Amino acid sequence: MKTIRIPGLAAALAAVLRRVSVLHAPAQTVAGATYTGEITGCGEQPCGTVHFTVSGDGSQVEGFTASDVPGDVCEFTGPSPFPIALDIVDDSFGPGITGMYEVSGSFPREGSAQGTLRLVLDEPPCDSGVLHWKAATAATPT
């Protein structure tokens, strides 16, 4: 078998692989940052606001709070804070508490977050339905 050598092939291949790994690098949460944003998806805008903080080590969402969220027969004027911190795993968090305070999200780009939210009350019965939210922070990773 004859070996064919192409000069510079290894260097070119390494450069391509470095570029691909940069293009597909995971998003980065901004540790210690406070994110704020708006809720969308209700019949009449605005649908409320969200805010939360990423823990100092970047491992949890703390104090996720929704305010002024419309329900089917009521309004969750809030603020309605989620009662516990949510772990961030693979740039995502959630699902919250099914049938009560359902919240999930992800960090698709550095400094931005997005997800879904659903608030439910048993008495009196009220349901926000699944709503979408987007939030951002001006903070940068350190």
C-alpha cells in the first residue's frame, strides 16, 4: 500500500476542528448576575415580568420571581417567588413544581436566558397556561 502525504493537512484539519469546537461551545451563565425580562404568550400584552439571580458559582438559579402574570380567571399580581433554588445542569434549569409553579429555562447565549412558566392555583382555581419568557443581564463573566 502506498502512503500519500499531503503537506499541511494535519495543521488544516486541526484549524477546522478548533473552529467547529468554538462554534458549538456551550452557552455560559454569568455567575452572580441578575437577569430581568418579560413574559409573552398571553392574550393581551404585557404578560408580566421575571427576574432571578444566578448563584455566585453559576450552579443555581436563585429567587426566580414572576410578577403581574395573567391567569384564566385571576391575575398573579405577585411578585410570585419560586420557593427554592433551581440547579443549572447543561445550561438549563427546571422543571419547578408540576401543577403549581412550573418554570424552566436555558441560557442560549452569554448574558441571555429564556424559558417557559405556568402558575396554577387550586383555590380559587386559576391557571396562567404555559407562557414564554426571555431575560437578559448586562453583567459579563469574570
